[in-house]
Amino acid sequence: MPTLTPRRSLGLWALVAFGVGDILGAGIYGLVGKISEEAGGWGVASILVAWVVAAFTALSYGELGGRFPRSGGEAHFCKQGFGRPWVPWSGSAVG
């Protein structure tokens, strides 16, 4: 099996977009208090459901990373599965 090395292919705007996405994504942690208020006694169950979904997502990424060992994350996985036209939409669908 040939050795694969990652290419540096992210430019400034891609890094800015990832940074903004991370900052906006972190805003979801601010909703935990409101969700707990609404869920009441079911708060623990909602956290457990979220944990299970996150675990399946992590296992899926692990499987895809093992199957397509290249840099690029979900953009590369989407390109392999659906073709190049879907790559720009993968970030908004996954993130």
C-alpha cells in the first residue's frame, strides 16, 4: 500500500470559513440551559439521546476515514460518494 501524505490545499478563505463555523457551532452550548428548562425531568434522557447520536456520528467518521485515508474530511467523503458537484454542499449539510 503506498504511503499517502496530505496536501496543503486550504486557503485563507477556507480557514476563515472553518473558524466562523466553529465559533457559530460553539454557540449551541449556550442552548443547553434553555433545553434543560424546557425538558424538565427529561433532560437526562435528551442528553443520552444526543450522546448516542454523537457516538454513531463518530463511528461513521472513523469508518469513512479508514476507507478513504486522505485529507479533506467530509468534502472528500462526499466527493467519493456523490461526485464533485455535491462537494460545496457537504459543509452545510454536515456542519
